[in-house]
Amino acid sequence: MCRWIAYSGTPVLLGQVLLQPEHSLIDQSLHSRMGVETTNGDGFGVGWYTQDAATPALLRDTGPAWNNRNLQEVAQHVRSGLFFGHIRATTGTAVQQSNCHPFRSGRWMWMHNGMISDFPRLRRDLALAVDPVLYPDIEGSTDSELMFYLALSFGLPDDPPRAVARMAGLVEATGHAHGVTYPLQMTVAVSDGERVWAFRYSSEGRSRSLYFSTKVDALRALHPDVSFLRDISDATRLVVSEPLGDLTGAWNEVPESSYGIIQPGGACSVPSGPILILSVRPDRMWPGARMRRPPHSRRVSRTATGRSSASPWPRHPPRSARSGTGATTGTVDEAYRHRRPAAAHPCRRR
């Protein structure tokens, strides 16, 4: 698994957040307290936004973060008001630069901690659901990057929470069709350069740790002697895999199966209720995307409802979906509709 930090607020040197805290991301790369692995040394990445560029900048490498001189140099000289930091512990895919987080598509940036269980078996079926216009932009072999491109295909620029929910629903539906009991484990941060969305979810209901920072004005009142709090505005917020120190009252656990949004100006909200994970038919995403029959399934006679006992899916989408009015239940969304890939996608690199 991995550890990550998302920062939004007063422009600061990256090193003030990534390097200097007592339990910084560098310290977590060697001595993680809450991760599955104590050491996270299979690569690292930093992504940051500036006012002078249309897309975020990335620095990624395959070596450990704790001894990388380029990271030290950049962190001590680059200032940003919105940036991501990530340290990697691979779950099986190759240690290579294209597999290091964060991932980027246009203005959007994404990083992930967790895994898709039995990913080698599920990868092909999931990849078929990616928008064909976006598919050539996938550079690496990780489940994390594929999750990003699935979310982009499902409308991430228009509605990030819904797109991530649809991505998670597809992963779970595909995993269950292949006999995987708990297909998905994730904490995710995604940004468009103005807002940050953070998600915590797992099929098992025991998600990896995730915390968000308390309002700066409240922390200043509790700790008036902390110089860092005097130098940043009330709009500053952080989301982290694990707390950066032991400052009393500084960190709040993100609730299980939920997401939060950091808006411009520092407003941080956690919508009420759990994430709505939308179940999506894997074989109705794009023309030619057909789910393989799992090797353990059997062909059996169809029932009066059009279903077979070996498959959870009806042979055809319901009439309401085929007529373009959407599904009639809360378990299947408009992904039932037959869709044609657009000529261009807003996140496709030009």
C-alpha cells in the first residue's frame, strides 16, 4: 500500500509540508505507523499547480523518497498553494516511473492508496470500459491509473463524486463476477487545480486510514506558539493518510465509506451519509466492451426473467434503459444506456 498528502491553501514551499513535520511523508516512507507496510520505498511522486501553467507539474521517481536529492531540491525551492505528495509500496505491479503517483490528465491529478484485489484477472474487463479516446493516454500498468481513467470515462470533470462512485461500482461488479469477495480498497485524492476531493472506501468496510486537518483559526487558538499556523491563512487544509504529528486537536478521521471536498477558500465539507456506490454493468460501457464469462461459471437455461443462475446480469438492459430514460432502480444507473465514444474528450492530451 502507500501513503499520501494533499495540501490546499496558502502557497508554501513544498518542503514545509513534505519534509519538515515530525512525521513527514519522508518519515512515513521509512516508519509508517498506520500503513499495511512500515516501509514505502517503491517510488514517490509530487504534483503541484502554479498560476503560470495550464496543467500540474509532476516529479516522480522509482527510488525511495528518503534519499532522493532531486526531491529535496524541488521541495526547498518550489512554492504552491495546491499540491499532492505520494510514497509507494507496490502491490505487485512493476516499480517504474510511469507507475508512480500522482497521475495527470489535463488539469486533473489523481493519487490512490489501496488495491483492486486479483487485479491481473480483472484488468482486461476493466480496461474495456475506458473511453477509447482516453485509453492511449494510459502509460503504466497499475490498478490506480486504470481507476483514474475509468473515473475520467464516467464523467470525472462534470461530477467527481458520481464518477468515482461509478468506477467503484464497476470494480466491485467485475470482481464479484470473477468470484472476488472484496474487490476494492481505496483512499483517493483528486483535484482540478481549484478543489480537492478525498474518498475513503473499501468493499470490506475496513478502509485504509485517512485524516483531514482542523480549521486553522481553531488550531491557532489552541496552539498560539506554533509558527507554521501563524504563517498560513484560515483557508489552508490538508488531507493525509496519517497525521503529520501529535499536535492536539489537529487531525480528524475521515468517516468510513465517505468523501470530503476542500473548496476554494478552505471550506471543507463531508456530505452526510455514505458514498453511494453505483453498480454498473461492465458490458454496457462502450461498444465492444464485453465481460468474459468467469471460468467457474456454467451455462444454464434462462429463467422467465431473462436471467441465468450463472450470471447476475439480464440478457438485455431493461426497456426503460433502452429507451434512454435510465434505469428504474437505485442499483443500476444510466450506464445501462448504449453509449458511443465522443470524437474528443475534454481531458485528452492534445
